[in-house]
Amino acid sequence: MCMFSGKIKEVTNTRIFARMVGPGRQGLVYAMNIDTPTEVAMVLPLPVIVGAAENAVKFIDLSKFPHFFSSLDKGFPARAGGDPFAGSPTRSAPKSVPLKVLQVGSFEASFVPKMADFSRLDERFRLPEGALEKVGIYKDFGFAVFKFKAGNQKVHPMALEFPSRFADRLYFPTVHIHDGEVHEKEEFDHNLYAQCVNRGGRALLSWEESEGNAVVFSQAGLSEGLIDATKHVYRLSLAGEFKNEDQFLMSV
């Protein structure tokens, strides 16, 4: 899901990478192009284990690896393209300790452990009152919040790892909420990327498989451990109108 704290003009070319980076911990990388007339915050839900602490999510700075996704695309030469990043995106609340705001590359980020903790978030990041309550499936999720500057921009990859409640599957936040409402169907412009424990599972039948291990094409050493150089990469393109829901992929 991507939900924004204010109005935006356009979001395009969304790319999401997922891999289990350790027992019970999922890595997630998210990039997009965004055109916004004002500063805006984006919220990504995370299926963290219930009761996850405020420091349970580790944000990873990939500002020195802006071509993360185009490097993965080199494993699929039939469709590999250029590097889009070359050369460079009030309710009353009880008194409580504010959530941390971290500088991660060119943007600020915070982790909100549970829905009730949004009242502790920096006011610049808060969503309209009642917005999240419209999406009941996220009532016990945690949330990563990223703040962007105004303008038409290509955002360098946002990256993190979190303690996932799904030990056997990868989670991709793809539900759209851009206008405060949840529509049954939405227009998708997404490429999903994954690395799994084993190759050739039935869940991967609709995914493209890279022509070799990631060490051959991905510059995995720049990924802060998010890319496993010894494994193949899988890619799924979602372009057009689809059911407005998150995606999962069995990872074992």
C-alpha cells in the first residue's frame, strides 16, 4: 500500500524488491517517481510481528546505490533498459514520547509500531484523521513513513528490513490509496522483484527468472546485504488495471 498525507499529481514506475534476509526478517526496497505540489509523506504498511518494538525496523540508506533496480534488470537482458536514476525523489492526543525521525539518504523516515502510535508521529507526517481506519486489514500492522520534498522527482530506493509475521512468504505493499479512498481496482505501473530460498517453486511460474545468479549483474556488494549474490532474481510486471490488493510470494 502507498498512502499519502496530501494530494499528489502522479506516482509512476513503482518498483519493489523483497527477500528474507535472515530468519523471520524481510528486506524491502521501494522506489518510484513522484510528482507532488507540496511536501508529502508516504505510508507503507509492514506485517511486523505483533508487539514489535520501536527499534524493530532497520532503515537502510541506498542513496549511493540509486541504480539498485536497473542493476537487477540487467539479469533480464531481453527487457533491460536504461538507468532512470543515472546522474542524480490534527487530532488531540495524550502526551507521549515522539517517534524518532531518521535521515535516510535524501528523505526522512519513521517507524510507527501500531496504528495508535500515529498520534506520536511528527505532525508533518500525519495522515488525515480516520484514513487508515478505512483499511481494516492493517489494524495490527506497523508502518514505515517517508517524507518527500515538493516537485517532480525520481526517488532513490527506500530500503528497510523488518521482523515479519510471515516466515514462509514475501510481502509486497501494493494496495493504492491516493485519494483517501480504497477502490476495488486500480491502475498499476509496478515491477516486483524477489529472491527466494529455492528456485523453481510453483508460485514463481508467472515470474521471469534472471539468466544467472545476482553476482553476475546486480552489484550486490552495494546493497547493504539486501541482495543475495548467490541466487537468481525473479521479476513480475503489473501494468494495467488490477484488483487493489497487496501481493505475496512463497519464499521457500
